[in-house]
Amino acid sequence: MVEKCDILIVGAGTAGTYLGWLLAKKELSVIIIEKDKREEVGKRLDVIHFESDRVEKAGIPPFQVGQPDCIEIRDTSIAVTPDFKTEIKIRSLQTIVRLTPFLNRIYNVLESDGAIIDFSCEFKKCIFEGNQLVGLIANKKGKSVEYRAKLIIDASGKNAVIRTSLPEDYGVETFKLGPNDVMYVLLQYIKWKNPQEPHPVPDTGYQWWLLWFGPSYEKEGAILGVGQPGSFDNARLAREDFLKRMKLPPYEITKKEQGSTPYRRPPYSLVGDNFLCIGDASVITYPFSGHGVTATWMLCMIALEVIEKALKNGKELSTDILWEINVKYFRDQGAKFASLFTQLSGVLNFDEKEWNYFLKKGLIYQTGEADDIPEPNKEYEEEMSAGEMLKFIFKILGGLIRRKLSFKHMRRLLQANGLAGKIKKHYENYPDNIKEFDIWVKRAKELWDQKKVAIKNLSTVQIEYY
């Protein structure tokens, strides 16, 4: 049995369904294969956050609080210093979503636009002709099915089943994610036994531990989440360190979940002949939060433009034609993310006392005018006026003089920021000529090799951030 289509997508998660929807709206024939049953897709993680402004930009059908897929739409969150003495209100536009109902809503939209979704259909191997990827073999409910398409998109998540199956010389890195390449996330759905007692409100973050209390679907509940690289044990020990310090009122755990999100640089190229990788398969995540859904949607909008134009002009989707996706992505969001990921190697070295100072002095979040609520930089890069830069420098100097900051860690931060600037500039000069790619990669490797491991010491564990 052979199934043919314009676009074949492997994975019906948030990445594959979104790009499939964009392409189906352009009247391209789209087939998505998904290894899980329809009712089980997204079950591993129940509640997730989307950046509200990115949802609007992506053109996602609006969320409505009270519908099965939308718990809440928030405009602020709270950051707490490690000494628990200061709470900082932050402007943070978040849509809190239940994943499985959201995906099923999008599946209905996809199918109404003519896309086909084959559930319980698992990838087995790629099909190549003349060294070009032309299709794949999958097991669909116990039967072997051959799929052929003009473009095959890997949206299969962290396992990246297509990307890691490509030949080494296909032009796309085939690395697999190891323990130091992901953030291991533990989630406990909790319910306060005495909700009248003071307790952290959603959305409250404790950045020193990479731990947070998020909104839950239960009225008097919350999600206690923590993420750390290396192992689930690292995440558990970080949570133990927090709980030893933070005396929480009584609660019961109603459900537990665990998962992981990529924590490394993406492949240098996301495209090959008849191939594109997106989502976790392409290691697209926000460096400071680990969220990746809306970041990938920005990549998908670029991909749609390139793919539609090429097919409309009757062109094959070769590496040369798809290369524009690389250029547009890496010169913009990709460059910003690469820079921020590098900056983390300086920030994560700071100790507890230094985190207290940075948060209390407004050195982590952009503060704007005196009466403004601080907010993370929406464009994921630092842009300071001369006056803001001067204030920043004075606060740093004050911290050094008063021994709130160490010269050693500030030196590491300055080195990391300097390297981040070089890496960002290099990505902004991503080659539009594919013949210059190998030279670009060689320089990129030299820069990435300079990135140093950050180390955090908690009472329960020492954690390394690569």
C-alpha cells in the first residue's frame, strides 16, 4: 500500500499540527502520521503555557477561558528571590492550556481543511532514491504502509526519528540528545489541604532552583514543577533543596508527570533534500524557559512561505530551495536564541546571594519606567539605551563594592556575554549561499567550543549546565 501527498509530517504534536494546518490551508495535500492513538496524544503532559502574543501572531484560533483546552489567560507572574524575602511582579502574558483538548481542537480544524491524520502509525525507516529522501515506511495499526511525498517534515519530538536516520552526509546533523542536552522536568499536581493558609500563588517562579508553581485545572491546586539537566535525579534533588528551605503549608499530590525538553544548540541546518525538521526534533526552545511551542510556530511561518512559493512555481524541494528557511530563521530568532543560550553559561554560575542581588536590583528583568511592571524582553535580546546601560553598570559596581557580587562570577558573565555577542553576529551572517556553509560551520564550531560549563551548588547536589 502506497500513500502519496505533497507534504508528509511525522508527529502530530504542537509543531506538526500547526505547520500541517498552515500548509493545508494553502490547498496542499498533507498527511500527518502519529505513533499514538488519537485520544492519547499529549497525555504525557497535561497543562502547558503558551506566550499569548505569539499565539496571536501565529494566527491560532482564539482561546476562550472555560473551554476544555483553556484554563486561564494571565498577564502577570511573580519571581521570588532565593532568600524568600522579595517578590517581584512581572508582566508575563501567558495562556494556560490543556494539551490534549487543544490538539484535538486543532485536529478538527486540520481535517476540515483536508489534511489526513493517521494515528497509531509509527515510523520504521526512510526510503531513499538516488541518495534523496523520497518517503518512509511506517507501521499503521499492524500493517506496513509506504508513504511518498515531495517534502518530509520531522516533527517527531526529541527522538527526531527522521533526522537521526539520515545519512551523515545529508547536510543535517544526526546527533541524538544525551543527558546533558535536555532539561529533565518533574511535575507534581498538588492540592492545598488548607487553602486559606498563605501559599505560593500561580504563576510563581523560584529561578535559583529552576522551580515554579504553575496554574492547575483544580480549583485549590497548583503544579509544582522543577527542571534540571543531567537526570531526573538532579531535578528531584533540586526540589528537595527547595522544600528544605521553603516551609509550605500542607498539600497532597494528586498526579505526577515527568518529561524533558531540549537544552542545546539546534542543528546548523534544518533542511536537506525534501527534508525539514521542526520543534523538539530541531531543538527549538526558548533558552531561559525551556518552552518551545510558540518558538517553533515562528519557524513554521517562515517554512510555509518558502514551501508554498517553491511548489507554486513547480520546483522540487531540494536543499537549495529550502535553504531560505535556514537563512531567515537563523539570522533572526535563531541568532537571538544562540546568544541567550550562551549568556546562560555566565548567569547560571551565580550563587544564591548573587541571585538575590540581581533580582532585587532589577538586573534580570527589564524594568522600564518607575511605575512599570518589569517584564522579560519579548524579542529575546537586550536593548539598552545609554542611560539604562549606565544604571546597569552602577548597580554592578555597587554589588562588587558591597561584596554582593563576586569578581570571579562577574568575569565569567562578561566572558559569556562577549562570546554571546560573537555567536549572535555569526548567526546573523548565516550564509545565503550554500557553498559558504562549510566555512560558516567551521567558525561556528570554534565559537561554541569556547562556551564553558556552568556549575550550581545546592545543599543536595552539584549540577552542571553544558
